[in-house]
Amino acid sequence: MRKFFGHLGLILRHRHRVIRNGFHCGIGWHCLRHDLSKFSPSEFWPSVRHYAGNHSPVMEERLENHYFSFICQHHTHRNKHHWEYWVDFFQGRLVVMTMPWVYATEYICDMLSASYCYDPKGFSGEKTLEYFVTRMGRNYMTEATRQYILWGLTRFKDLGFKGLKKKDTKAKYEELTAKYPKTEILESLATPGQLPSDAREFIIPRN
């Protein structure tokens, strides 16, 4: 029961904070649909089983299941604010598409919410930015998507939500998507370092 209520409380707090973040960024109504798949049996019960509290249950499932995650497969293929949704496979190559503005902005709101919910006392824009920067080499995003997320998290660190007004984010998104191609073809995988033996690497840094 502890894991059940712990996980339920976590996803409810996370969703509500994403929605609140979304209204700051001008996409609040869109964010009302955020992470609804987490309430489906395919995600909810495995997540309860692997609930840890200070990081995603996905990593716990990976370590138990030889790195494969059914939770992640179900979630990222149904939620367009995840970069995995925009990755396709064709003739042995990865074909990556730039995330549309509303989903890329939702991704920023999602990261800020997750960073806060997993570590409310240690939350800061700087830590959220650091978390993204240290892991973005493993994420298969187009350069336009990567630069937009990086810009958005940097703006939040420096200015808070007043730096992420709709007119500003749309202007920056249009600037970047005009500069970089809409899709990119990756010939090889980026595989830095060794596969983790525990979940500590994936926990948001604390003081």
C-alpha cells in the first residue's frame, strides 16, 4: 500500500505541476492531457511495483529486466512530449524529427516538474539544466529540438517563467527550426560509458 499511494501521489503532483507550468508558458489547456497514460493498467501497476520515490520506476524496471522497460515503451509511444516518440527506424538508421513547438515546450514543463517532484527542497533551474546537459548526448533529438530545450531551461534558470512567455518561446522555436533541418538521419548510436549497474546515475543531483 505504501508504494501504491506513493506512486499515485507522485504522478498526481507531477501532473498538476506540469499543468501549472504549462499555463505560465501559454500551453496550459494542452497540458491537461499530460501523462494520462500513467493511469492505464499497463503503466500504473508496473510503476507501483518499481516505485522508488526519488527517481523514475523505469530505471528500477530496467535493472530487473536486463535493461528493457515495458513502462517506457508504453509511455513514450503514447506521449508526444517525449523525444522517443519522434524517433523512427529505417534501413538500420535512426530518423529523428524535430518536436513541434507545443510538445517541445511541454517537455520543458515536464522536466521542471519532475525535477521539483523528485527533490522539492533541492529544486532549482540550475539543477534541472545541469541534468539535461549531462544527459543530452544520449537523447536522440534533432539539433533544433536540442537547442530549443537547452534555451528554454537556460531561460528558466536565468529569468524563471517570465522568460518563457508564449511569444518568446514561439519566436525562438521559429528561429531554430528555420536554421536547422526538420529531420536528421543518424548513422550510428551514441553509447557513452557503460550501462549502469544501479539507479544512482539517474537520480536528479542533490546538494
